[in-house]
Amino acid sequence: MPSAIHTLFAAMALLGLAEAARTEPAPAATIDGQDGAASGRPEIRSMKMSEELRYQIRLNISDDYAELARTDPQNAALAPIAAILAKHHAALSNQFDAFAHYVAEAEKQGVEHFPLYKWTKATIEDPVKKAKHVKSFSLYVEGEEVYPKAAADALEADLAPFVGGGVVEKLSKHDTDPAHNPQAPAHLR
């Protein structure tokens, strides 16, 4: 299962915030936190728009199933979703949990090294935003938080029939193009 910090880096990449992932002179991190050369993927800070866009599928899970998806994603009540995820070598990662982990890591290592700390902390402390994010799950494919369009399209197609069926409220596909993603408010950077 991917770590929560990886989920946050993916979310930042999708929000166009990847360059703010760490302050200088910290080494540039790839999306999964490994050295770009070692992982075979481009570094976040050096990712150019000319490079192939990467994608991420997200699910909003109904109130009745969100906690179960966070704590026991293999539960029989989620079996049809789990089967689709297994088919695509995918896993659920809760966005609220990823944000909470980021805040905890920042407080442990020093918030000055985590430029998104204020924004992320404000998000997890806001009851309305918390209610939204505990129901929101990023899908990792083969351990990757963002992946090629073909993988995202196939996963999206197989999950689409579940939308509105009681478990999945919403399915969305996001890409790494900064023009498609909001920026952190200036006062929370």
C-alpha cells in the first residue's frame, strides 16, 4: 500500500504544487520520493509540460462505506470495487489520511521544510473540508500515484458502472497539467 506522504506528493503534482513540495536545498524528489534516475521517472521539479501527462483516478465513497474503505478495503461489502482494483493492480489511498500524515511529518521534522503545511493543516482542521476528504480516495496503480492515460482510462471505464450504486458517489480523472489544477491560496503558502 502506498504511503500517505506519496499520496500527498501526487495530490500536489495534480494541483500544480509539486515545486513547493520541499524547500531548497532539499534534493528534488520524484513523485514517489525516489531519486529520478533510480526510479526511471522524471523529477517533480524538472517535469516539463512537453512531457507526457500522467493521470489519477479518484473516487468519492458514500458516508456509509467511506470509513470501511479507509480501514478495511478488502471487506466483503466492498468486494465488487476491490475486484476491479485488483484487476488493475490498484489500491485506495484516502486523501484525508494523506493530509494528516503530511501534517504529522511536518510537525515532526520541522514545518519550515514543508511549504504546504499551513494549507494542509487548515484543510484537516476545517470540519467541512475534513468531511469532504475522508470520503475522497486517490487510486494508485501498481504503486504509482499518477500513471499513463491508458491505465487511467481502463480503470475509469471499469469503475464507472459503480457510480450512484450506493458505494461510489463520484468518479473523477485528474491530470498533471498545472493549467487544470488550482494553486494554494497565497496566505497559506
